[in-house]
Amino acid sequence: MSNTPLDIVGLCGSLRSASYNRMALELAGSVMPAGMALEIADWRDVPVLDGDVLAQGLPPAVAALRERVRRADGVVFAIPEYNYSIPGGIKNLIDWLSRGDDQPFANKPVAILTASQGPLGGARVQYDLRKVLLFMNAATLVKPEVFIGSAQTKFDAQGRCTDETTRKFVGAQMEAFARWIAAVRRMQAA
Ligand code: FNR
């Protein structure tokens, strides 16, 4: 690995200020191994996908996110489960980014974690997101999977993780993600 830190983009599936997924993403950033740095990208200004708008070119917010993902060494998604599946806002963002032969998720290392106030921690949505990323030819890390159930009991009012097991799971996933990014690079170079 070079001395330049791995540039990791975080995409949170929830926009609300007290989002547990955002807390989980921040936790991931804080437990990443040395040599990785997380920046959470803001996608609040992305409009609803409209083929007529697309035909006129990518909206500035979409174009900026597309470039941000393209230059990243990896992407970490932290998303909630809405009605057993992917929240519309983040699916809309992925749909925008998916357009064109040069879509930025192709061969991009991706890690997924989900947090929910329910006991299953988003167990159902992860596989829907994996399916979408499969079509986009993303290099999605398989294991360890991270499901943060009953998230309201694992973070305090300041958004800090208070649960050592959660911290360890997320840390282990980020270590695996660093190894996975290196492995994907070796595969692409071969
Ligand atoms: C939910 N929630 C939810 N939880 C879950 O475990 N399975 C589900 O299918 C759903 N469905 C659902 C639909 C909608 C429209 C909302 C708003 C919420 C609850 C959800 O997991 C909880 O609100 C999380 O706290 C949302 O994530 P953030 O905002 O905390 O990151």
C-alpha cells in the first residue's frame, strides 16, 4: 500500500440529522485501519430521476457525485431498510449514477452496513442492495456482513457508539475492506 491514504466515500441512505446509519458510517470512519480516510458525501440535492432531464445531461449534483465516486478507492454504504427494501432516495441516487458506459461503480470496491431500530438490523435490505450493485459490476465485499439491530440502544445522543460488539464488528469489516481493496487491485492488474 502506498503512503497516500485510501480515499473512501461514505453514502448514507438516510438524510435525517439523527440517522443511526450516519452514526454507523461515522463509526466506520473512526475505526478504519490507518491508511484509510472516509468522507461522507452529501446527496441531498439530487433530484428525482427523470428521463427527460437525463436526456439533457446530468444535473450538477449528480455529475459531482459521479466524479466523487469515480476517484474514490472505495465506497461504504450505510443504509436503513424501508418496507423490507432500499430507501427510495438512495436508490434514486444509484440509478442516476448508473447511467452511461462509464458508470463509476464498475469494479469499485464497496462495503455495506445497515442499521435499523428493529431487531434484524436491515437484514432484508442488504441483499436488495447487493443485487443492484451486482448489475453495476461493483466489487462488493461479501463478509463480514454488518447488521446493526436495535440501533437506538447502541449509540448515545451524541451519535457515539456505546456498544463494544458493534464497534468490533464494524472495525473487522473495515479491516476486511482494506484487504479487499488491495485484492481487487491485484485482480484488475492481472
Ligand atoms: C422504516 N423502518 C424499518 N425498519 C426495519 O427494520 N424494516 C423495515 O422494513 C422498515 N421500514 C421502514 C419504512 C419507512 C418508510 C421508515 C421511515 C422506516 C424503521 C427504520 O429502520 C428506522 O426508522 C431507522 O432508524 C431509519 O434509519 P436512520 O434514519 O436512523 O438511519
